[in-house]
Amino acid sequence: MEPSEALNPFTMPTTITTSFELADEDRVMAAAQQIVNSLNTPKEVRENMLSIFSSFDNRLSNISDLISDSDSTGVRFEAAEKVILRWNPDASCHSLRWEDSPDEAAEYLSAIDEILKSVVNMSVRSDKEIMDRAETSLQMAMSRLEDEFRLILIRNSVLLDAEGLYGSIRKVSLSFAVNEGEIDEEFESFAQVGSERECFHERGASLGDDLCVDLINADAVVELKEIVDRMIRSGYEKECVQAYCNVRRDALNECLLILGVEKLSIEEVQKIEWKSLDEKMKKWIQAVKITVRVLLSGEKRLCDQIFDGSDSIKEICYNETAKGCIMQLLNFGEAVSIGKRSSEKLFRILDMYDVLADALLDFKMMVMDEFVCTEAKGVLAELGDAAKGTFMEFENAVKNEASKIPMHNGEIHPLTRYVMNYVTLLVDYNEVLNSLLENDEDEANGLQDEDIELETKTPFAKRLLSLISSLESNLEEKSKLYEDGALRCIFLMNNILYIVQKVKDSELRKFLGDNWVRKRSGQIRQYATSYLRACWIKALHCLKDEGIGSSSNNASKVTLKERFKSFNSCFEETYRIQTGWKVPDPQLREELRLSISEKVLPAYRSFFGRFGSRLESGRHAGKYIKYTPDDLENYLLDLFEGSPLVLHHVRRKDKGVLSLQMFYLFSSSNTDEFHASKSSLHSTGNKSDMKVETGSPRFRAIRNHKSEPHGSIHYGANKHALSLVLQQELAGSCLISRLH
């Protein structure tokens, strides 16, 4: 089109001309209607005036229809207004209970709809008086709807079933037993002597995937949605949002209270004792899971239902409602993260970190408020720092634990039990700890000699190596508290074996490696060798040939007596002491006894066989030759049981045997039978006295356990059992000897 043509009024589009005409017609119609209304004349007069107007201009031909519609709208408006005024909250009439009066509630909503429709109507908009009345009615109606909205929300809130939700949480309990003893304050929870306690730690609790809980009764959602629709259409969305957020925020806070999460300041949390704090931390962990999976998801679903069709209002309501609940949880997490660090808190802090890390992903998807997500990230980082710092402080506490009272029998130290049970539980958190320790540069300090594969170890594995290395160094220092070198070796064997067994029987082996296990097993063998050398070398020295003579015939009886007497003294002292030493592991205990037997018994058997006959024929032989090799072998079985025993001996030919008359005593049911048996024995005239050796394993099995010295009989409830055993022993010629 040429510029000149654009300016030509005769070439302008016809649609523009039509628009001008329609606008002009509306103005004319509005003016005519205003004139008629302002005159306030009777209906007949108005109809005559409309006929006159229509004869002037054909554009006024439809004005009669307009006036008719206006009359109808006015009637409906007045009827709707009466309904609104009837239920005015300030009126003296009874208050409307929404759920109990569904018909009246429907009428009320219809009245609001009619007023809204009237306001939109052009004829009403042109009447200032009607518009003022409509605005007043809407204000009354919205105030009423806001109250009903709030009441319906409150009355139909579903009370949270905490027990049911806790029951739906699948729990994994990790536990370990601890023998308690002397230990430093850092490990004071294990400081009660002489008891054994089972310590539990719940881990891995999770909610079922199919869990879905309604926070509002489903029937009320429809009514709430109807109210929301009218308030938004009336321009009262701000009041609607405020009422919803206030009620639902209080409801969520009450849910947290039901879940055991109180509203506490940081200062109040810092003052709580550990036992109570531990319970609150456990409840917090469960509450976060339930909040994310039940409360927030339920609140999101509720907002979607009630505010359907208004995404912006939906988002505002959800964010404002959820913020208070989330911030209360985050405040407690922050208070814990900045609290005093102690070893027992580590597992709870790691659980809190773990659950908040998972919740943060849900927050990002469900909560659009950037402030809440930023706060959650900050608390998560603080909990991570607290966990890492607590772990490092625990390692320092292990390294510096300085109890100076040695275990009286060389048993496993409480520190060893505590630390190994502790790190066994830590394995379950290896992924979290690996991420927290990833950038640490000092975890491998002092470990260069520990493992040739150190560079391939994860950060958590390196920390484990460092921690257990600190424990081993501390145990080495504690072993120096023992004056007896042999007991020192027993102590180290017990503790290192306990460490190795814990590693082999758990996931720790995967982190520390087989080389680490083999090295510690080698250390145990070295300590066993050192024990034999420190403990039995003096006794073995008594059995050497030096200073006795070249043959048994040339051996000096005085020297032999002195050698046997010295050996007896060494053995009895060792027996007295080492029956009180404790080796808890059955396999290690048997291996130590076997090692002693292999080292001592051959030497004693050889010495006894070559020189024993020189003294047996002499006077007071039992004073020097107290034990046969079999006696020693049996007595060695009592070592390392943790109950000190003392050997009481009589002359050898009277020791360790049970006379045949005594057998009859145990076999007979009364004293008369015993005397008859005794007389019968002597009447035979046989001067041979048959004896039963009491050192046999079957005999020893029925003697009073550890309460009577070997060779003595405990007269009591075992009489019948002893009788049966003696009959079996007498039937075997290997245990019957004729002594002339």
C-alpha cells in the first residue's frame, strides 16, 4: 500500500469502521439507560420514554430488552443480598454451621455467585448505589467464608497416628556387647566394672514406598475448594491464603509435637543431657522421614486439590505452610551440629546427616522457596563437619586414653572392645564417611609402613587404619604396666586377637585387607614365643643335665633332689599364677597349652625317666617327685581359665589314687554295706592294695569344678556318677596298678 493510500479515509478497512460504530452504540445505550434510571419514573412512563427514544435513533431499538434484563438482574441481586445479610456474622440470628447445613451452604454460595454476576453486568456497574451494596455484601460474604474456611480446615484435620507411622518404619538394629572395666572418661559409658551390657544402635530405618496419609478428611476437600473458588473470584485470595497457611502451619507444628519434636532454641538444646538428647535425636531422624514422606507430600497433595487452577496461589500456600515445619527441624539439626562433640554422638549425627541429605533432594522438588533449600544445605554441611570432627576427636581420644590400672588377669581391655565394636558399626556408614573425608590430606600420616596398597585405600579405610593403629599403640603402652613379661605377652595376644577376629568376622576385612590380617596374626605368634621364653625357661633350666653327672647311675641324689624340688616349686608357682590368667578365646587357649606341653613335657618326661628311679626307692621320695608327666599334662589344662588354683600335695605314693575300699564306699548305698565290703577285702589276706588313679580325664570331669585340689574327692551329689566312673576305670587295666 502506498503512503498516500494509507491516509485516504475511503480506503481504511471496514472492520475499523464497524468497531467505531459498536463503541458509539454502547455509549448511546448507556446514556439512554442513565437518563431513564435517573428520572425514577413509574414503569408505564419509562416504557413511553423508551418508545420516544427508539423513534429518534434506530440504535435505541433494543433498549427495552436492556431495561427488562436490568429489572431481572436487580431482583436476583436483591434476593442474593438478603441471603448474605441473613447469615451476617454480626447479625443476631444463629450462625451457619457449614457441614451441618449443606442446603443453606449451597444457597449461600449461589447468592455469592449471583452478586458476582451482577457486578460484572454492565447495567449494574453503571449504578453506583447498586455497586456499593454489592461491595458491602461481598465483604460480608468473604468474611463469613474466611471463617468457615478456617473452621472446616480445623475440624477436618486428621490427627497424626504416630505409633502407626513408627510401626511402618523398618528398623535395623546394630548391637554389640561390651565387657566393662577401667577406662577413661571419654569412654565412661563403659566404666561399670564387672557387668556386661548390650548396646543397641538403630540404623537404616525407612518408610514403606506405598505410604500415603490424608491430612484432611476427603469429604471436606470439596467444600474447601468451593469456598476457595468464590474468594479468589471475589479478589480475596490474599485473605484465603493467609487463613489456609495459619491453620495448616499450626497443624504441621502439632504433628511434629506428636512425633516428639519440640520447639527448642539452640541454647535449650545445648543444655540437654546426652541420654535425653539421644532420644530426641532418634525422634528427629524419624520425624524428618515422616515429614518428607507423609506431611510435606500430603500437604502438597492437599494444596493441589484445594487450589486447583491457580498455580501461583498453590505454590505460595505450600511454601508458606511447609516453611515453618522445615525450619523447626533445621533449627534442631543446627543446634546438634554446634554442640559439644563426643564419641557416642557420632552415629546419631551421621544418621541425621544421612536423612537430611535424602530430604534435601525432596525439598528441592517439593519446596520452591530458595531460602528453605539454602538453609537445609547449610545445616547439612554443619552436620557433616560435626560428624567428621567427632570421628577425628574419637581417634585422638583413643590415642590419648590413659587409664593406668592394668587388667588384673591380662584379659581384653575395655578400650579394645569399645573401639572395635565402634568401628564395626562405622562400616555401615562408609559411603557417607568417604564423602566427608574425601578431601582430608592427613588421614594417611604414619601409615606408610602399614600397608603396601595404601594408595588404593578409600578415605574411610585410611581413617580406619589410622584409628586401629592408634589403638594398637595405646595397648602397647598399657602392656608396659605389667611387671611380669609373660602376662604382658598374654595381654597383647588377647587384645590383638580380639582386633583380628573383629576384622575377619565383619566388613572391616574388606577395608583393611588380608595383608593387614596376616601381619597381626604373625604378631600373635611372636608374642606366644616370647611368652614361652619368659615363663618356662626357668623351669626347663631345672631339667638340664649340667651338673648332675654323665649317667643316671653317677647322678648325685642331692643334686637330683634339688633339681626336682626346684622344678616343683617353679611349676607350682606358675600353676598358681597362670590359672588366674585369662585367655577368653578357646582356640588360642588350647594352642598355648599345647605349646607349653610340647616344650615342657618332653623335657620333664626325659628327666623323670632317667633320674626318677634314683629317688623313688629312697625315703621321702614323694617330697621330691610329686608329679608324673601325666600329672603335668592334666594340670596344664587348668591354665588361662581366670580362676587361681593352688596345688596341695601329700606324699606321691598316697597322692592321686583312690583305694578300692573307697570305691566300695561310693558304690554302697549305706554305711553297713561299706563296712561289709571292707571286711571282705581284708579277709582275703591279699596284701596287695588295688588303687585307682584319680588324675584321669573322666575322674577329673566329675570332681568339684576348680574348688578342690587334684586327687581329692568331693563327697556330694556326684557320688552315683563317681561310682559309675570308677567301675569303668577299674575295668580298664591301664588305670589299675598293684602296689606291693
